[in-house]
Amino acid sequence: MFSITVRDHIMIAHSFHGEVFGPAQRLHGATFLVDATFRRAELDDDNIVVDIGLATRELGEVCGALSYRNLDDEPDFKGINTSTEFLAKVIADRLATRVRSGALGEGARGLSGIAITLHESHVAWASYERGL
């Protein structure tokens, strides 16, 4: 399996519901390093997994739509605990939509999967991986 990874970041505010979250139930900020890994079994006709420039651009647009927002105020996330794991899935799904629309080029239609890793800190991160 071949893969490439591109990186961006998001800066958000949010709060959680439930005792399991302790003090994070209060409104707080978070900055996540976002790694998007694109996978395929065979390289495309240009011997690449996906165009790195397009992958970087599309990840940047997905991250930009989340950054500098209080997710508690966003209609898409009303009443949802926007945990690190949940946000990894949101980003993966939004990138998958962009792959299907052709935004990452025709060669990207041969991708088999996307994995998103959100790094909360140097000691904690969460990932979500999905097929295409």
C-alpha cells in the first residue's frame, strides 16, 4: 500500500457535555495538528498516490472551514460532543466528498482510503480511517 501525508492545523473553541469530560465541559480552546494520509494499492499513471499540491489545498480548505470558530455555535455540530475522534471523522468525510467531486484530480479517484490524525498535543492524538 502506498501513501502520502499532508499536514495543516485547526484552532477551535468548544465545550463538552458529560461528567467524563471534567473541566472540559466548560468552553475552551484547542489547536490540533491535522495529518491527512491518502492511500492506494497501486500508483497512478504519473507514479504518484495523489497530487500533493491539490491534497494540501483541499485539506487547507476543509481545515479553514473549521478554524477560528466556536463549534458549539455551528449548526452542523449542535448538541454534539466535538471530540478529537469525532472531528477526525468530520475532516475525513469532507475530504472524501472532495475526492469524489474531482477536486483532487482525476487520478485521486483511484485512492482506496483516507486516514486523518488530529494531534491534541505531543503526547495525545486520535485518528479515523475510511475507505473511498
